[in-house]
Amino acid sequence: MQEVGPSGSGGDGEARSPGTGEDFGGRGSREFEGARSATSAPVLPLLTEGLTLRALFCYHACDQGEHCMKQYNADTSTSDFASLFESTLTKMERLQPGQMVETQIVSISKDSIFLQLSGKSEGVLERAELADQDGNLSVKEGDTVKVFFLNSKNGEMNFTTRISGEKAAPALLESAYKNGIPVEGVVEKEIKGGYEVKIGETRAFCPFSQMGQRRAENAEVYVGKHLTFKIQEYKENGRNILVSNRAIHEEAHKEKIEALKATLKEGMLVKGCIKSIQEFGAFVDIEGIQALLPISEISRARVEDISAVLAVGQEIEATILKVDWKNERISLSMKNLQADPWDHALAKYPVDSKHTGKVVRVTDFGAFVSLESGLDGLIHVSEMRSEGKYGNSGVTVKLGQLLTVKILGVDIAEKRMSLKQASSLEEDETAKKYLENGADSDTYNPFAALLGKKK
């Protein structure tokens, strides 16, 4: 017998006898529904290996069965065919309403998505279930999808990704509860402790704590919306149904995490959007998952106010600093994308050289002076020029003040630089001229002696 195609036919869509090309499935296919009632054998739903449902049924029950048998016997014996048929029946799998199937998309039409089942069988899924509001599909041929068996109608095995509307019969809702099938409903109104949700013609209850990914400040924001739920409790034959929208968000979150585990690695460059700003850092959305950009990793320069350098909604690039999948934490760094000024600090700031910097932080033990972005040095309080009466008045500089400093030491490994408050280049030039003039005089000049010591 010739192998039958997915629609219960040969390669051209109609079943034909081997060798002759004679059509023996036309009338039987057209009268499939009538013939279905003529058999006591289970027909719906069946999955087969090697033979399609229509081909088996044509032999077993339809009024063309005798003709089909004759065509088959042209090449093999009746006993061989009976053995084949019996062995095929043992391989059949009966799908129950609500049973989940993970399968591939074999083709897509204007209104339907066709799914590969066992052997040559196909299932049907409404295209709208995997399309957005603009009709754009989120899948393509060859993709794997998880669907739930609904029923078999007019010879087609119907599947769904969720139950809603006319599909939401009480029996299917109970099956949805037992098998974890998502259901789609309308949030009718806010009631005591939660919301009343209508799923088809059935009413259910969703607590406030189970609505949305996070508790909304305004409870009325969900009223009137079409949302997807999981049935958490099904009691009293459907008169008491408890649903959760949060469970849907949690499942989607877990799926995203599993998908990102294969793509996100430490050290890689990622793009994201700033979602919120806190005192300790900024939260960044990366492909639907929030990551933390600590304040210390924003820039090489010291950042006091994050809002001064970042804004909510801003698109950024950063490297992944650390990934902790167990606790679902990802930390980022923008600083790693910037050149490190310490790499050239020894050559640029040799010991005893003088430079001008800005005071960026003042402490009890001294002041930190920024010589360039990301490179700060410390002037210990003992190295400051005192202006007090007894020369020991402590820290005398102010935040933002420009100072001339002298390099005392550079530690590249620890990224530390020791500084000393020094006279400015202008002061040095003035002192030099004064000293030169004083050298021509035979009279002792105490001011010139003092300037020489400060130089």
C-alpha cells in the first residue's frame, strides 16, 4: 500500500492505488463523517505510526473499505494486512482533553497553524493564539511549541495554548485545572479581597496577591482587561474557582531565565534600558530580566549623584560583571568599557612632578584630589600647607577647590597616589624672580630665605 500523506492522502493530496494511480479515497474521504458513525471502534482521538487516521479508518469502516482491501491484497495477503493493522492499533496513543503535547510546526496558513503529531498525523492550532495585536506571529515553521489537546472535530485534532471564550466549557476548565492549562478571562470588577474574573460563561476569583507580577498601587488598573490565568483551585463542580495571573508571569520569568542561561556570560557586552535609579545603583532591563549597575561601576570617575549621569529610559552598553543564576542576580559595569588611567599613571605622573587637581572629597585625615577622571590621589593632613597660627590647623581645603600638588608616590597595584600640597607654578615663578633679585643684594632677606624653603 502506498504511504499516505498528512491529510489522509498520497503526495498529491488524494489516496491512490499503487501502480494504477486510481483514486480510491475520494468518496470515502467525502463521506468520512457518515462512515465514522458506522463503526464501534474508537476513532477520536488517535495517533498512529506509519498510517494516518483517515487511511486506517478507510480500511476499517468506510464503504470503500472493501475496495481498499482489494487494492492492498494485490501486493500482500489478507493475513499480512491484518497483522499490520493489529500491530498498528497497539501503537496508537489516545489523547485526553487537556493533555499537553510538545511538537513542531509543520506549516502555517492564513487562519491555522498545523502541528506534527505521531506518524503522519497533524494537529490544528488557531493562528490568532500565537499572533500579536497586529497579526504578527511569534513563531515560524519548524519551531517547537507546547500545546494542549482540546478535541477532535470534523476529522481534525484541535489544540490550544490557552482556554478562553467558547472553549471554556466546565469539563475543559476542570481539565485545565488538572493539567495546568492557561485560561483566558476578563477581569469584570473589583470585589472584596480581589477580582471577579469571567472565563467564557464561568466566573472565578483572583486574589489581589495573585494579580500581576507585582502588587499594583491602584487595584482598578486591571478591571476590564483580558488576561491569562492558571486555575489554582477547582471546587464544587466549577462553582468555586480560584485563579492566578501571577503564576503566568512566574512561569514566563522562569522560561526567560532558562533561555538567558545559554546566552548571557560573564564579560560579554550587553545593551539595556535604565528602569529605575536608587542610591546604590541603577536597575537595567536586559531582554526582560533586571540587572544591577552598582554606583561604583558607572564610571572611572567618582559618582556622587547617579541622576546626574543616568536617567530612567536611557539606553546603555555595559559588560556583565557577575552572573548568579541561583539567586537570579546579574551585575553590570559601564566602567570596564572606559580606559583605565592607572595604566599610564607612572609615566604621566612621575614622583616630584607638580600637577593641578580638584578636591573631590574631604575627610578628617586629608583630602582626595582628582588629577583626571578615574585617578585620585590623597593629600594627607600632615602634607597640607597650614594657615593656622601655630601651623597645625588640620584640613584647610574645601570641596571643589583647585590645588597644585606634588607627587610623592604612585602604587599602581593598589591604585593609590600620595600627594603633597605645593606652591603653584605661578608662585614658583614669582619666588624664582624674587630669589634671583635677592641674590644680587649683600643684605640678608628673611622673606627670600623663607621662599627658598617652601620651593
